[in-house]
Amino acid sequence: MSIDSTPQTSVSPEPPTKQTSYVFQSTVNKQLPHAVGGDGCYLIVEDAETGERRRILDGMTGAAVGALGWGDETAIELVANSVRECHYSYSPYHCNKNAEALGKFLIDNSPPGVFTSSLFLGSGSEANENAMKLVKQYFLERNLPKKNKFISRSTCYHGFTLGSLSIGANSRAKLFQDILLPKELTPKTDVCYPFRYKQKGQSDENYVEQLLDNLESLILKEGPDTVAAIILETLPGSSIGTVPPPAGYLPGVRRLCNKYDIVFYLDEVMCGTGRANPPSGYGLHCWENYLSPQEAPDIQTIGKTLGSGYITIAGVLIGNKIQKAYLEGSGAVIGAHTYASHSFNCLAALKIQQYIKQLGLTKNIFKMGNLMGTKLHEALKDNPIVVDVRGIGGFWSIEFGKNGTPDNDVFPLEAKVALRIQAQAFQNGLTVMGAQGGFNQVGDHMCLAPAFIIQESDVDEIVRLTTKTVNDMAVQLK
Ligand code: PLP
């Protein structure tokens, strides 16, 4: 291709047809209201034109971020003070003690021996990018350079950078598929979604066996010596909406990873760091509901509630097996991010996590979240467009369908039911996350992930507003 070197006459840029927002965001054709503050479980939004303010019950805390709720003066102080106590570092010759302390805290609050090291980034997508590269280098350290494939599930979400979109699979990933990692490196196995894909009359046990058989066949077809990792969201959020894995599924995947020398990689960016840890657990990980410490992941990504929306931080937790290969190998991690494991972020996150622990909030959200689930079940059981209510701890979803049954009842994509429900909820004074069900567009659903501080009165209000919203929608869809 030749490059035209004729001098260009200067042309003044065309003025925008209409100035809307100075930020390029999800809705570019209108100025959205601004979130200007918060008060516990409530968010305060201000109309950009009129300045009118509304209090909205934050059922979703952004993208399942806000563990502490909003405007917590202690949290604000802890974060504000952190800046005085830290110093930036980026060098092969020094690091910062705050990243060490946060890593130690997360490791100490996991079942003993499961994780031995950590790395901190700014977002869940970056955490997944880095975890993928850590896995790749792990196999290089072991002189297994052919292990390059990352198996994920046919509907899943792992972030919005190109690497994380490559291991993702949903309608958004599909739009970008021409510029992602080659499909040969990112094979997909069945999503675990009993509500939609379990055959009529099939037992959970048999369904799990079928999923594991299919996964093993895929590993064998791809060649075990080429498969690096199997990546799963312990409790999927953005893709199919909080589907708890049936008994035996995650342990079965772990067994296959052991059998074929594959890294067992859990993405707990959305469901982890306290959102759904059982009361008997150590306080952080959702997988403790389904796996013993001996079956724990080899590597895990975390984010969102790690900084509780007060700071931007996500991370990778690394198990002994992986760390050992580095120690016995090159002794160095290849790669660099200017702001990786940033001292301020790590100190602020540490203080936030210590504060959450001190207040016993992970136990509270498990109890209150399950209560919310029970009450949602009851309130929505006869609703004509609700087909399933599911979740665990502080993370729940409601799936919608035409006839109140899962048989051929999905709403057409053009009806935009999930997005309309999200908008209707906002109008009614509640934030929820609406989503359509991935590649196959199975099941519109909405998610709820409230702050860990919720009390029974907040649960009742979430249930009341959700029921009102779903009823409003059922009338509109008639
Ligand atoms: N992984 C999972 C499971 C997620 O749900 C998300 C975000 O929703 C991400 C990764 C990406 O995190 P982030 O949006 O912070 O990049």
C-alpha cells in the first residue's frame, strides 16, 4: 500500500451534532445522571440537567463491588490516611511492604497452604490477563512450552481486555472475535447450567457426569500436552447469572486437572472476596462452598469487593505448585505493569479488608443474602415471567421467561427484557444488573449483589422493589 504524501489542507474538525457527555460511556447519546454520593445501602444520583437528587437502593453496588456500602466515614478515613503511609515503587531492586502485607492477609485468610503468593492489578480483566501469562510462564519454567491452551466454558465472562475476552464467551465477546486470541488456543467446554441444559428427568449426578465426560473428551481431543489451564467462574455472574455448581462438578474438574497436569484456575473477581464465603469458611472465597482445601484452585483471580469501590484494585492469588516452579526455575516473573501491586492501593485494600473482617461482614452478607434469596423465591413464585431464582450468599439472580417454565420460553433478543428490567428497577428506585444469557441468548436475567452491611429491613425493601419491578415488566410484556 502506498502512502499518499500530498500535503493535506487543514480541515477544522466537524462539530459534534449534539454535545452529550464528556465521558465516552455505555450510553453515548444522552447525559446520564451522576452518582454523587451514598449513604449505607443507598446511592445518591443527581440529574445532570436539573440537579434534582434521588436516593436509590443499591441492590447491585455497581458491578457487585460495594462491600461496605457508601459513605462509610471510617472507610473514607482509612483510605485517605493510606496515602500518607506509602511510597510508590517500581524497580527490580525494591518493592513495597504494603503489597506484602495485603498478600499475607489474603493468604492467611484462606485455608492454610492453599495460596503462597499474590500480585495486584487495577481491574479484574488485567488480573485475568496476568494470570494467563503466569500460567504460560509456569509451563515454560517446567520446560513444557506446548502447553498453551486455555479451556473455558461456552458461556462465561472474564473481562473486557482482549485476552480476557478471548477466554470469555458471550454476546459481547462475539462482537470482537476477529481480534481475539486464535480460537485454537481457547477451546470451549459446556457451561454448567442445569436449569437450561439438564435433560428432563436427568439427575444432577448424571448431568455432572456428562459435563465431566465432555470436558475430558475435549482435553483428549486437544491433546493434554497442549492444555495449560481450565478457567471457570466459581459462581458465574455476568454471563448466565449466579448458577451455583451442582455437587461434584468443581471437584470433578479439579480431578481432571490433576490427571492431565492442567492448572485449575478459578475466576472469583465477581463472586469472591467475601461475597459468598460460607460461615464455616475463612471469609474470602466462594469456592469454599464446593471444594475442600485439597481441591483448591492452583491460581485464582479476585477484584471488585477487594477495594469495595473505594479504590480500584484486583489481584491474582498463586498456589504453591506454581510458585515452586518459578522458585526452582528462573526465579523471576516476566512482565511489568507500572502500577502493579501499587503501595497505596494495597494499603487501602488491606485496611478495607481488615475493617470488613473486624465488622464480621462476610458472615452478615451470607446470612442476609440467603434470606433475600428465600424471600425472593416466595415473593416471585407465581410471577408469570419468572422462571428461576438462584444464588448463594450475597449474589442472586432471577431468570425470566414467557410462560413461567424453562421450555422454549426465552424472550426474543429484540424485546431487550433484561435491559428494560434494569431501567424499570432504576426508575422504581433500585439498582440491579440486567443481562441476556450469553452466546445462545438463553434466558434474560437480572442479578442482585447488595452491600455486605445489609440488614433485614434492607432485604425487605430490595424484595419489595424487585417484585414491583418484575410485576411492572410482566404487565408491559403482556
Ligand atoms: N471476571 C469476572 C468473573 C467478572 O465478572 C468481571 C467483571 O464483571 C471480570 C472478570 C472483569 O473485571 P473488571 O471489570 O474489573 O475488569
